[in-house]
Amino acid sequence: MAITKDTIKYVAGLARIGMTGKELEHFTGQLDRILEYVHELKDLNVSGLEPTSHVMEMKNVYRADRVRPSLPVSEVLKNAPDKANNLFKVKKIIEKI
């Protein structure tokens, strides 16, 4: 699957990232090479390998949950650019297509 400039423009639009023509050219080439490499990986024989999510063994470290006092709402919201009803107010970023 070849990556085209239109694909990069579409994805950049979804992510709301503005791109110059030079950046479009650069990322089109980069992503195309990445997909070519992934396609090469499909040809590897991995039948004898066990599934894994990490190369090294991972162990979660849990801590006990403790109830502690929270910050007052006024302190939390003091640097908020916009607020309403003790909540952060943000602009809508999802649009209908």
C-alpha cells in the first residue's frame, strides 16, 4: 500500500495539524517506507515464537489506594482560561463530516 500526499493531508486534517508542502513530501516518503518495512515483516516465519507484548518481562507495581483530601475547586480552577459551574470549559473539537 503506497502512501500518497492525499492520505497524509487527510490524516493531518483529522489530527488538526497544518503541514507545509515540504512537510507533506517528507512525511509521505517516511510513512511509505515504514509501511514497506511492515510488509516485509509479514514474510517472516514466526510460527515457533510465543506471543508477547514486551521484549523484556514486565511487572506492575501497585500501591494501596488511600483517601486523601483533594485540592479546593477554587485552587484547581484558578488558572483555567474558561470555566462554568465549577468545571473546565473547553471548545468543541469534534465536527460532523
